[in-house]
Amino acid sequence: MQATDASGASRKTVLSVRGVNVSFGSNTVLKDLDLDVYRGEILGFIGPSGTGKSVLMRTVLKLLPRQSGKVWILGHDYENVSDAERMALDMRLGVLFQQGALFSSLTVRENIQVPMREYLDLPQSLMDELTMLKIEMVGLAPQAADRYPSELSGGMIKRAALARALALDPDLVFLDEPTSGLDPIGAAEFDELIARLRDTLGLTVYMVTHDLDSLFSVCDRIAVLGDKKVKAQGTIEEMLAFDDEWIQSYFHGKRARSIVRKDGQPNRAGADAGTMNG
């Protein structure tokens, strides 16, 4: 699928959501929601707590049901593909859940190999070799491979979970609050890792986040969830100028003081320094 941005340039859409409705009983969480994610970008998805940011991600991945609407992933109608086509699509997706969601009874090596065992038929020696490559890729020490999640710090858990998300060399990676629970330095380092992996591997990244630094330092575009749909989307500069009370409070409030200049433009240096972890 192709889309055209404001400058008229053509961009390939790797995730397209149209008219999605999600309800739990009488509670409507998402209503007639539309969203596009373009190849090679890091999209930051934000909104007030409890409005359905993670619900949308889980709905896209078919972990939660939707009442209506369409989801296209990598050009395919995700609802109407054969089992073989869905398996092929799933292999091109990577997911990092908010708390890492590592299996506590498995070592880091075994956790990373879970997708390999599910989707591929590889000899153990090759899986071990690929696992060590992923561990190195996310900046973990080799000895982390044989540790259990209980033996890891919060930052190490995030990196191990990211290594598992990258196990099958996906095209599109979903990150749910990847920097939550990390100190400002650890969060900044994780942002840098995501940006570097996007550039070196050609990833597209869909990132649910509350972290202002992440939005300023690594996100190419931002989409804002409000009133049960995407109420605004664009670059950080466009978000800073968007006429909406919540968006203005979010980007210009007290916690944003170190990464928004007095003229209302992003202070890239302040964001890159990891001065705030919203």
C-alpha cells in the first residue's frame, strides 16, 4: 500500500488500520479509529493513561477481538489470510511487551529461541549461533545468555525481550512502553539502541510510550489517541503547534520544560541528553 505525505512524496504503508472499533461489554474503548505506519519510521503512539493505546496494539496483533474495522499488515488483510499466509506474516512481526514478558523458567537463550522453535526447523547449533548474534545486537554481554529473568536488571530484561522480538528478523516491531521502569540514562541508551537497529536493520517501529525523551529524540512521527480515535498525528514540530488542550499540556507542561525551547520548538540537545524520563 502506498501513501503520500504533505510534501507529495510517496511512502509505503506497512500497517494500516481503518475504522476499528473495540468494546468490552458496554465500554467502547476505540471507535472508528484510523492509523497508518510507514516503512522505516519510528512512530510514537501516545495518549492519556487508560485510553486504549495498548489495546490498539493488542487488537492489531489479534490478541484482543475487535467488533469491526480492517487491519492491513505488510499489504495483507490480516483478518482474511490463509493459515500459511498468517504464519508467514507473523514471522515478519516482532513484539516487546511492557514488562518484557520473558518466561521466568527459561534462560535468556531459551527465551530468544522460543520463536525459532515455533516457526522454524533449525538445528540446535544454528539456533545457538543466531541467539548469540541477537544478544550481541541488543548490547547484552555473552554471559547473559544462560541467566534467568530473575537474575537480570530491568534494563537487561528489556534488552533480552528485544532480542527475542528480533529473533526472526522482523520487518515491523511493536514496542509497548519500552522505557518504562528504566532510569533516565538507561532509557536514553535504549532509545539509542532502537534508533540504531532501525537504521541498520531497516526496521519499522510502532512504539507505545509516555516517554517525552523518546518522542523528541527518536520518533519520526507521533500519533495521539484521544476521544477513542487518533485525534492528531505528525512530526514533533507539528505536535508542538497542534491546537488541542491535552496535547499542549503534554508537550508544554512542567515535565517538558527541559526539552521544549522558549519559542515552542523542540530542544533536541536537551532531549538527547536524557534529562527527563516522562
